[in-house]
Amino acid sequence: MYSIINSNFNRTYNPNSRQNALSDIKKLLTSRDTAAQNKACGYLIEVISRYNKNSNEGARMVEYLLENDITVFLCEATSNLDFTLFRSILTCLRLLWRSRQFFACEHAAHAMTGVLRALAHYASSGSKQPVDVCLHFLCDLLNSVAMNKTTPPLSHQSAYSTVQLLACLSALSTRISTNPNTILSSALVIHSLISYQPDNLTINTNTANALLEVLKKWFGLLMGTLNHYMLVGDNTDSGMFYAVICQLGLDVFGLIKLVGRDQKADFVQTILSDDHEINGLRQSLAQMKEAVSLVVAELVGFTKEHQTQIPTEEYNQFLRLLLSYFYDHPNAENVTDFCDMLFSKGYLMMLPQVQINRNDVSVRKMSTLVLGELLKVLADKYLMVNDVHTATCAKDIHMGLIELQYGIERPHRIGSQLQKSQPYSLLIYIYFYCQSSENPEEATAQLLPYLVEHILKLPKSFRPPPYIIKALWLVFAMSSISNGSLQSLDERVYLEKATDRLVTMLHPQPSVYYTHNPAILLWAFTSQRISHFVQLAVLTQWLKSEDSLPTDLTTQPAVWELLLNILIQCTDKTVVGNGIEALHVCLEDGDDESRQDFAVLVWSMLPNVLSKVLIDPECQIDSNICHFLDLATELPPLQIDQIVCLKTAVLITAIFSKNLPEHCDEGIRHHYEYVCMKLGLYLLSMANQQNDNRVLLSYTNRVGFLQAVLSAADSADERVACAALQLLSYVIHYFTKSNYQPKSVLQIQTHLIIRALKRDSTSERGASLLQLVYMVLNTGASSPLALAYSVEERPTVSAQCNALRALMFRIQLMLCCRDSKNQSSAGWKTLSSIFKHAIVTKNDTKLIATLTSQPWTHTLIHFQLTQGQTQEFLTFTQNWLTLLKITIKKYQEVKRIQLGKHSLVIKTMVMMKKNLDVNGEFKDVAEKLLVIVDEILEDSGIKRD
């Protein structure tokens, strides 16, 4: 070795073809003998170490070795895989990279390739120490590339095996998940790889895709290890992992920004550009951005939970990452969502708190900058009344960061900060802070005197920017309802004046300054200086999101009136729907006296409201009028003025008689028809209680009204049909009761009734229809409604008989249905009314005989005797038996034939005699029935048992 160390060596390798020491070293390195290779490495280490690191001789020696390709021979020796030899080779390589030539002339690339080959072997064999040695070497190598400012390994123009490195790391991820040291070493390699980002860096799609996969895996490994450390309470290495994750995030943000920038391309690059490559690279960068954003979101939650255990330096790194997210994230929507997450996790409170606790200059600066960016984004989303002042708001926040920082660090002096002419940044911060605070009352109560003073100091001609009015409104409202210490007269006078000034600022559109918070709603009812216009606007905005009110407001009649105004005037269906729900809750919470006063108010408004609907040229019916009429029917007053009652009835008949437009929504149409007829029923009942028949006459005399009600009885909506049938029944009842004679009679087709009864045999509609038929048949010729037996104007006697028989048969079938409990009472009464109609109205003995002798009646009697006996059943049976007795007598007189013992009539009589309960609740009627039964049996020559 003497000739290399001491001679004036020639830079040209073996110029005279003579044997020298370097050729001997190369021979030893290329031999397969581990001891010889170790000896060669020892010689190189000894030779290079003899020289001072910064000496010219040492530099010349390294250059000589590099020029004679010693790196290639060293890398070739790594295939031996002996760990002792491998460490010696790495030591040689570290000594060789003293010279920049090692990186400039691709020696570093050869070294990386050899080490990656060895790393793949050691990783597959499960050797932890050699893997860590390889990773440390790669990390130092990549850091040295950056220090020497040569071609970055990520560049598509470099000779480094970057894709091979990333593939090796990707494969390594599945083998080291339980080895924190190796995970950290690998992460440091990735950091060294991507942190070197010269301005001219360009990467290809393959490299970007490989890097993306590695980042996804390592972010997961790092966060998993970090959470594990915190779970077991090991804070020794957690700080390092936390810092590395933050640093990797910063590296990726920087790489995305650098590579994704628009570069000016020369003519040749324009020709050679590949659109597919460009699109692929953009897609990879977008996915990389998404991956790092997810990690940042995880770090946000982790930091919030463990911020007291994170060292100051590492916490400052996290703040840098947040700031980088704001600066390097051009997607406004993503930044807005990110800020919403920070806001929801309480960072508006945490950032100042940690800043005060740590008392570090760097943390103080970074925390204030992050807070400023957070406020800018939140203000742009939640405070902007329009887009005109967005830039101004951001500028106000930025210019006020010093005041904001001073106010945060000295909360006891925050009141004095508000006395400045434009404390906009601080006001915006308080606006968001009080919404995220768990105790907003405590946060804002002390601010009221300073806010009052600030508002009153503003010149009367001065109007703050809209976003400040919005912020000031919420903060002032919160402090007003939280502070109960203003007891003196002067303080209360000043508060009223400040309230009046604020209300003036809100005009002419208070809704644009509204923030959805209960404090705004409660404040709107704290002062008489707050106009109904502002209260109505606030309540309307509240109902866009809520269907209930704070309990402090539900019992206030003034709030009920405002809800009623919204119900009448508002066109927003959501607001109207929520308003009616809130009003129902208010009425439940209110006392009887308040409810009755409110009912009087509602009914007094009915004529005016209905008049506006009537004069609408397009006859537009919306949900507002339906809800209002529904409310009126739910709140009937104890007494009502007869004039109001009559006016309302006249208007209802006029409106309901009009044809609705064809494009009217079916749900609204049904709701409208239902509430109109329900209200009409209430009006009819209340007028009858006062012995006033004018409402009744307005119904019968209005052309088309009863016809419209009758048409509604066939509605697809059961509520509408039932309401129509009930209204018609009561009109007939009161009309007959008053002994009026109809000027015209509305015909109801019998076959349509039978069809309807068949369709609705077990529903409430069927019971209501039976009740109507009963009323029509029972009232006779004085009814304004009558049954029509045929479509012909003058049906024959036979047609009338067939129609009544069919009607009677359908009702009997309904009564035989076991599910028709609702119809049983009305059914028996209707059957009785058919007989009465035949006797009184038709006076036709043949018709009576035909109806009386129907076989189905016997079947029905047999069925009902086994089910139970009711008053209506017994009454019908008595009527039927009386007519049957008369019919049998006439039959016997004409035919001179007696009934046989086995005839259907005799069987029915015998069964009734056995099953009628003469000891029950209806024993008087039952005894009368038995008397008639005995008479029929006696007349037929059948002996009584």
C-alpha cells in the first residue's frame, strides 16, 4: 500500500501496465473470498482515513479512486452478503462521498443500487440489524445528494434507481409493521428522498404512482405506531414519530405544489409533451393530496386529544403543517371542510390556550398565523353577506392579527381592545369562539358593557361592513341574554340605545345578517325597541331549520301572533310546515285563557284571509290557507260573533264552489277540501247553537256548493270523503229540523252509493255514507238531497223497487261482515229507514211487501242473534216483524194458504224465540218482539212452546 499512500500517484490507472496497489485492491474485491474482500476494504479505509477530510491530498486521493471506478468494484462486492464485509463496504462508500464527484458522476447511483440489492435480501431473510444499516445508509446518501445539490433522485433525468427504492420500501412495509425503529428509519428515507425539491424538479408518472403507494402505506404505519405509543403511555419515541409525520406532510405539500405548477416549456418540450403522461401525473398528484389530507385530519384529532403530551418543537412542526395546508391547498371547498373540522374540534379555543400555556415565541407566531387563516376561511363561508367584501374581510383579519394576539393573551383586557375604532379581527374571532364554546354565556357575559360603549361610539352616519354587523349582532345578542348585572337606570338606558342602534344597522334586510343561534331568537324578544319586522325576520329564519322554539318563548302570545303571520304570509313550505309544528307546541304549553284569546284572534281573521283567497284571479290554493283553516278548526272559540260566522260561511261556500286549477297539487287539493268542509261543519254547528239558520241557508242556497261537497264525497282521500259525507248529513239534519222545504233537490244515484258501499265496506267512509243514506231516507220529501233510482228522469216502479232491494242487500252484506263494527249501528238504522222511506214517501204496499220478504233478511237475523243484540238491531227487528206480520196476513187472505212448519219464516221465528234475551239490558224491546213472534206463529197455526 506504500506506493498509493506516499508516492506522487498518477491519476491515470496503470499507465505503464505495471502492477500497482489499486489493481491489487480491485482483484481482492472481485474475488469470492470474504477475508480478501474485507482486507481490500480495510486497505481503502486506511488509505482514505490517513488524510485530513478537508485536505487537498485527501481530495485528490478520493478523486483518483473514483476516476478508477472503485465504486463499481465495491458495489460488486455487496453480492457476497456477508454482514461484516457489507458494513466495511458501506464505510468505504461513506468515505468516498467526501467528494462532490461521487454524486455528480453517478457513483452515488451505483452505491444505491448495490445497497438496495442487499436490502431486499436482508429484508426477505428477516435480518433486522442489516435492514436498519441499509436504511441508515440510504438516508445519509439521499441527504448528501441534497447537500451537494446534484440531480435529485426523484427526477426522471437521474440515474438513481428510485422506482426500485420505492418498490423495496413498499415490500418492506408488510414485514416491519411490529418494528417501530425500522418504520421510523424507512420514514426518514422517504423524507430524505422527497424533501430535496430543486426548482427544476420534474418526475414521471411511474415514479409518482410508486411514491403514492409508499406514502399511503407509511402514513398508515406511522399513525398506527403513534397511536399505539400513546395508548401504552410511551412518550419517549412518540414525539419523533409525530414530527416525522408532520415533516412528511410538509414534504408532500411542497412536492405537489412544485411538480403541479404550470411550467413554461420551450419549443422542443412542447413537441415532445405527452398528454397521457401529463394527465396521469395530475391524477397521481391529486391522489397524493387526498392521502396527505387524510393524515392531516387524523393529526388534527390526535393533537386535540394529546396536545399536553406533545413537546413544543413537535407541536410547532404541526402548526407549520396546518399553515402549509392553508397556503398550498388551492381547492376552496376542501379548505372550507377542513376549517369546519377544526372549528368542530374546538381549535378556536385550543390554539390560543396552548399558545398561552407554552409561552414560546415560535409557537406564538405560528399559532396566530394559523388562527388568522382559519378565521379567513370561516368568515368567507359564514359571515359573508355577499361576495363584494370577501377581500376586505380577509384584509381586516390579517391587519388585526396583532390586536387579536394581544386580546387572546390578555383576556382580562379584551374589553379595552373592543374600544378601538375597528376591532374587526377580534370581533370575528369572538363571533366564532362563542359558538364553539361549551359555555357561551360565560364567554360573552362580561363583554356587554364594552359592546354597548363600542356601538354608541360609532358615528350615526357610519355603517360597519356587513360581515361585522353580522358578527356584532350575534355577540351582542349572546352577551345581552347572558349578562344580568346591568341594574342601574343609566346602564339599562345605554343598553336600550345600543339595541336601537343595532336594529337600525339591521335594516332593511335583517335576514341577511342572521346567524342560526338561539341567542338571536331570544334576544329578538328582550326589548320593546326591537320591531315586529325584525322579530318576524328572525323567527322566519329560525323556522327554516327548526320546528320548535325555546321554552322561554312558547308561552308568549306575541310569539304566537308572529307564527300566525308567518303562516299566512310566508311562501316557503319548510318555514310554514315548521311554523305550524312550533305553534302546536306553543298552544300545548299555553294556558286555557291564552289559547281562547288566540282562538278569538284566529277566527276574527278568517273573513279577511278568505276574502283574499276569493279575489285571487288564478284561484291559487297553497298550503298556507290550508294550515290556517286547519288551525281554526282546532281552536273553536267558546263564542263567536254571528256576523263573523255568517261572513266566513258565505266565503267558504263561494270559495269551495269555484273550480280549482287543474295543475293544483293533489296533496294540497285534498288538504284544502278537507279543511274547508271541516270548517263548514264547525260553522254549521256553532250557528245552530245560537239558533241562527243563516249559515245553513247559505249552504243550501249557494249554487254549486252542495254539488261540490257531494263530488268530494267520492274523493280518493278518505278524510275528504268522510268530511263531505258528514257535512251533507248535518245539512239534511238541520234543514229538516227547521222544517224548511227545498227549492231544488240534489239527486244521489243509488247505484253509485251501492258501489261505494261495496268498496268501503269496512272503513270509516262506509260508516259515514251509511249515515248519509239514513238521513236522506229518514227525512222524506223535505230533504235537499234525494235518492235517484235510475238515470232516467221518471224511473218505473219496478226500477225503484230493484234499486231499494239492491241497496238493502248491500247493507245486509256489510252487517254480515265481522270487521264492520263501525258500520253496525248506522247499518241497522239505515235498514229501518228504508222501510220508513217505502211507507212514508212511496206509500207502496207492494214495495213494502217485497222489501219485507227478502230472504237475506232472515239470514242476517240468524247471523246477528249469534253475535250479540244491540238497541239498533232490536229496533230494526221490531219494525221488520211488524211489517212482516202485515204482509203474511195479506198473503194468507189472498192465497188462502198457511205457512208451513219448515218455512224460512217459521224457522226464523223459532230461532228468535229461543235466542232473544229477555233478561238483558234491552228486555223491554225483547219482550215486545216475542209478542209479535208469538202472534206470527199463532196466525200460522204453529203451537207455542
